[in-house]
Amino acid sequence: MAVPIRADPGPQPLIEFGSAEQAAAHIDAHCLHDGAVGKVGLEIEAHCYDLTDPMRRPDWDELTAAIATVPDLPGGSRITVEPGGAVELSGPPGDGPLAAITGLIADRATLRAAFARRGLGLVLLGTDPLRPPQRVNPGARYQAMERFFAASGTGAAGAAMMTSTASVQVNLDAGPRAGWGDRVRLAHALGPTMIAVTANSPLLGGEFTGWRSTRQWVWGELDSARCGPILGADGTDPADDWARYALRAPVMLVNTSDDAVPVVNWVPFADWADGRAVLGGRRPTSADLDYHLTTLFPPVRPRRWLEIRYLDSLPDGLWPAAVFMLTTLLDDPEAAAIAAEATAPVATAWDRAARMGLADRRLHAAAVTCVRAAAERAPAELAESMRHLMRSVEQGRSPADDFADRAVRYGIASAVSQLAKGES
């Protein structure tokens, strides 16, 4: 669940589009907020396990009952449940990364304690390494998405994406309009390096996949029109790039008065807006377009702010430093200049980063430069986490390597149980 980092402008007048051009203008007007940088919103997803039987997936009633016992969270996060039962904390926007990180750390501690009292553990890994995909959230949206992926020939990847992946998401201000192009380009250029640094999903469904970030591989198995990067030829106008991307992307779901109906044919939103295709017996409205945008999952998604979606879920000892690193490399002008130069040679190495992590020489070099730039600017409160992250990066080890070693030594189920119980 994305938490706005700028005030929501509130309900907008409903517009019926007569053309794709009108829809593009709507996206351009609303996709990014022109203003200062500084606010940081964080979301972290954790797989939920039965502490006595890690193969068993807690059901919807168990999860909602456990959530009902959670006391007020000191950092003000919202609790939601992903389709496969992963539990997400979405923190309110903080004034800078330290405030956002501190609030989420407190909320995670409270949530974990409440779940432990119910015999449940929360594990921070990019993919579920043990259990087969299974949806437990009964929400209509997720049922419709499941039917869409099955009909579009990506049922296995769609099921894995929905029910077996977890991430740390960082939401940052878009910044002043004059700098949008550079800022969005850098957010993309950082992607492969940050994927290599945070890759934490070497297994899926009980098997090693050969990828450090299996989560990234799963997302790559879905269609690139929905999940690929949004940048156009030169990336100078991200609002225009996002409009073009969104209008070319196929419509996944159409909302009716009582349901979300999957669209099983390939219908770009532009075709619906231009009248070349009819869905739901009508032309699309601005509400349809806004909903369509929530079914697109690029690694950097404009939502008035920048929603950065490419980090695997990470251990508690690492995610604070990784969040600070990413935020600093985008929000601090000097660090951003260092990052832009360091990541240029690997700016499009998405698959190589996911497969090899920091074992790739060029990604390793970029990561060392970037993590050192962030560490120089880290506050004392994050010193331990930053030392941990810097040591891993300098050694060329992604978090996936540590979990793989644990799984080989103890077995996958025992390794998961150890993490669910909070064992180091």
C-alpha cells in the first residue's frame, strides 16, 4: 500500500475520455508533484510463517486475528496483507530518511512481538524460499488479477509475484519540475546496482533458482509493457514517458458496480480511450485511468512522488542502511553526482544484477563507490547498519549469499524457522 508523501489533493472531477490524447494530458497533469525534496515514505513486506511448521501458510482468519491484537504502532504505520499472506507495514512520510527509518523500526518490533504471541513469525526475504504459491487474501482485486494472469499465459509468474515475493519500497518526493528528468534517470540508473546490493532471494518454492534476486526474475517474467522501466529514448520528460508507457500498457481490470473484471484480450488503454476497443460497454473515465495506473508495476513508478520498487525485502540489520543509501544517492546533490557517474556503466544491467548480484565486477565497483558515498553521510544512529552493509558490499556478497549459506548448512525449512524466530 503506497502512503502519499505529499498531501492528497482529494477527489477530482470525473472525466470521460474521448481520446488517448486527453488521457495522456490527465497523466501529465497529475503524475508528479512539483516541489522540494525531503519527505521519505517506507513500506516493508515480510512473509508470515507458523513458528512450529514453516511449510504451513497461515490463513486469512489467522492473519486478521493476529493483526487485531497489535497495539497502536508507535511510528504510525498501516498494516495490510498481501495476496499470499505477507504482512506489510506502510509508514507515514518522515522528514528525511532517519525519521522514516526510526518509525518503521519501532513499528516492526511491535508487530513482530504481537505476531510471536500468536505463534507466527515474520521473515524478511525477497521471495518465499519454501512454500508453493497460494493466495490467501480474498480481495476481489486479487481474485481478478489471478484470473488475468492465468488467461494471459503468465499464470505461474503472476502467482509467484502476487503470493511469493516481498520488498522494501522507498517513496521519495519528485522534486522540482526542472530536475525531474535527471532525478528519474538516476532512480533508474541506480536500479541494477541497488538490486545487486540488496538481492536477497536465492530460492523459490524449495529450490535454488540460480538468481541472487529471484524476486526480480519473477517480475521480469511478466510482460515488460506492465513491469519494465518507463524511460523513453532520452528520459528528459518522465511525465511524457509515463503517459506513453501507461497508454500502451494493456488494461488488466475494469471496475464495474460490484466487481473487478479481468480483461483477457490485449487491449492497450489508448485503444479504449480512442474507441478502437470497448470495455465495460463504455469509454474510460479518469477513475478507470487512475485504477489502470495501479495495475502497472515498473521499477520506478510515478505517483505524484517516486515509488521505488526494486529492492528485495532485507534483514533488519541491513534494510535501514540500504534505505538511507538509496535516499541519499538521490536526495543529496553531491552524492547524486557520484552515483550518476559510478552507475553509468551498469545503468541497464537489470538481469545481470538480479542473477549475479555483487559477483559481477562492474556492479561491484559501482556498489562500492555508492555505498561509501552514503556511509560518509550516515548519521550515528545508522552506523552499525551501515557498517554491516558496507562490509557486505566490499566483500562482494549480496544478502542472498548469506541466506544461501544458511539454507545449505541447516536445510531450507530450518533456515526459515530460524529467521522466523528471530535467530541470527
